Amino acid sequence: MVVVDVNELTYTYPASAKPVLSNVSLKVTQGEFLAIIGNNGAGKSTLCYAMAGFIPHFFRGSMHGSVHVAGKDTHVTSLNDIVQQVGLAFQNPFNQISGAKFTVYEEIAFGLENTGVPRPQMMERVEKVMALTGITELADRSPYSLSGGQQQRVALASILVMEPKVLVLDEPTSQLDPVGSREVFQVIKEMSQRGMTVILVEHKVEWIAQFADRVIALYDGQILLEGKPADVLASPLLEEKGFGLSRYTQVARRGVERNLWPADRPLPVTLQDAVDGFRGVSR
């Protein structure tokens, strides 16, 4: 079932003369984990805002085309109704802390309080999502006393506890170390396996290759490539357009030049793919 349907979306910010998105169309199905990559200014965050309803309700500008989320046309549906279907996590978690609560536990429960969830159910959901995101021990801490990585997990937990149908994440691991990044990706993947649709903007291609179901590469406001992670992330077109490639892809490409990588084997994106490929040559 299609949960997110973007049809020929073109958007221009109020102070800009050039569209940041041009005729972008995509469909995302229930439970799919879609990753979006692109250079700075490609339109990644703008696409996130459009799918979360912030465009056109918060960022006015000029919008053409349509966006439907969970069957609702974002252009005619109020932002209040859209946010009950879509959870949006910004790159900077500090921007998502309400400032109205003194502890992490209360911060995560804040959204449930506002929607009138009964206290027993609220406590159960908060404790469950804290365990899922690995922040149970932070329950009594102030959100402002946490590190950037810890704040990012609190922001993610605050969204997950609302149980949205669609989770939109704009570089959620930007402040996390490799261990923290893996943990967050594992949580996101688990949510998609439970039926939540996940749309992730991310630069860490190794993690995308391991966890995403599909990848879209945005370039200058348009979709440049779309497909399975292994096909998109190792494409020569990405390097031609200035995208950052996986270190394993770069090493294997040099290996091809020196006959150290099987010519008939796809270039790797992950460490395990690279190990398997070079091992095959050594044998």
C-alpha cells in the first residue's frame, strides 16, 4: 500500500528565484525504508518538509504538484492533522526539545499528554520507546544536560512514542559516533519491519547500504538515480556528480584498475561486500 505519494512536486522558497525542487515524483509503500542522499542544496530537507506538511503550511513559498500522506492531501489538510500521521526529526535535536519539561521521561511523554492518552498507557509507551532507543538510564536527567547524541535519541523517542505511520528523519545520526549511528539505524529498521514507513536523509552511505530498502539520489532538485542501495550507491554517475562514495567502493574501483577486484562482480558499498570480493580474488 502506498503511504506517501509525491506527484510532480515543484517548490520555490519565498526569497528564491529558482525552484529548490523540480517535478519530483515518488511513491513510498507501507513499511518501506527509503533513504535519500544528495549534496548540500540538492533539496533533501525541503522534500522532507513537504512530506511532513511543513510545506505549504509553515514554509509558504510557491508549490506546484501534490503530496499525499496516508491518503491525505497535504495542501488541503491542516498541519495539526498531518503531524498525527507523520513524525519529523530535524538534524539538530536541540530544536525539538520543548523546553516545557524538566526530565527526559516527561519530555518524551509531552506529546502523549497533549493528545489525552490515558496515564497507564502513556507510561507503558514511554518506557517501551526509551528501552527501544537505549535511553532508559536517562529518564530523570534534564534534556539540556545531555550530549548531542543523547539529545538525538530523546528527539527520536519523542517521535516514536506517538506511533506515526510515517517517520521522516533529516540526518538523525549527524551528531552520533559509529556505535550510536548503528544503534539508531537498528531502531529505525526495526520500526520499518513493524510496518512504519521510514524516509531518511543521510550521508553515511555504509549504513544506508546495510539498512535501507531503496535509495533516491537527489541532484539540483531532481531525482538523479533511484533503486536498490547496492545499485545506486556504487553508480559511477554519483562520483561524476560530486557525491561522496563509500570508502569500500573507492578501494574496489582502484582494485579493478589493478586486476585486484573481479571484473564481473558489482562494486561493494559495505565492508562485508568488500571483504568477500577481495577474498574471492585472493583464492
